[in-house]
Amino acid sequence: MKTFTFFNLLSVFGPLRLAICGLLLIPAAVFAADDQETSGKTVDLAQVSVLGIKLMETEVKQVRDHLWAIGGFTQARSTLQQVNVDRFFSRSRWRDSYYVEFRYNSVGKIMSVKRLYRPYSTETVNRRSALTTREIALQLVKELGQPAAVVSRGWGGSLRYPSYRWEDDKMEVILDREGGEKLGNIFVEYRVKPQTPEQSPYYVEAQPPAGQRRI
């Protein structure tokens, strides 16, 4: 009767074990490739643009004029008369997204930009399966570099998913799902960190004294 030792077992299950390990290492290899592309690359998030808009330099009127000029979006009627928020629904641009939303302070400086993705798209990947945060992160890495943090979120098991964050002293970029749940729609949000008093979300322009005409 043949006796199985530890080495016998390795010889029997070795190929299967290697195959399983190979599958587990595929995601790491994908990020490793991106590490090589972005290694040593420092990205100034203040220079990042959304739809050609520099978030640290552009104000509300310029945002509206630019999106009107490039076309492909329709502004939500509920935000037409708003001073602190604009929401533009996708029509012929960014068809993998529901909308892009800009938020401003009282003098029109951009505070944040949020892009809400549709659950399914063939623009990001050539298939009809649900989008994942990882797939979108791989696209953002090309522009933003490696994320500062990756956090596992959700309720555990198959309902967990990775959330990504890029950050420097001028801006924070969050890639997550609504509600912090795997079934929530994916969004990317760019949050400006105020560098001057005028960029504060609570800044209010000084008013001239009563009776004095404003020039």
C-alpha cells in the first residue's frame, strides 16, 4: 500500500495549486503594470481637468459656457436658477454616465465635481457586465497616478468592493459607490481644498456700505 507524504501531495496537487495562485495574482499583475507606467510620477491634482475644465481656475459662468460650446449635455431645469449647483445630464457625451454635477460657493468658485456612472456600459469595457470600481480606477490611474488609499467597503463577502482615494494638499478625488454598498452606482468626486479665502465654501463677498453705489 502506497504511503502519501507531504511531498507526494505537493506532486499531486502542485499543478492545481499553481493554477489557483496564477488566478489570484492576475489583479496584482494588472496594478503592477500601472505601477511601472506611473512610477516616479508626481501628479499635481490642481492641474487635473474634467471635460477640459481646470477646477482650480474656472468659475460658474465659464463652466456653463464651456459645456454649451462642446455640446452633448443638457442642464437640469432644477439648477437653471441656482447659484451654487449645476447638474448636466449626459446626451451624446459621457454616455456611460447619468450626469456630472458642479457645486460652487457664493462667488462661483468650484467646490466639487461629481460624475455618476450608469451600472452598465460598453464605453469603459467592451462587454455588458456591470461596471466595477476597479475598472474605473485603472482608467483614472493613467491621469491621477497611483491612489493614496484603497479601502475595502461593503457588508462583507461577495458584497465587498474596493474604494479608491487620490489626495494632495490642493484636491481630493474619491472613487466609490453611493451608500457605501456594492449595489450602489459608482461615482467619482473631485473635491477642491481651499487655498485662499475666496475658495472657501463659506466665503461671502463683502457688500458696499448702505447707500454707496457699487462700481
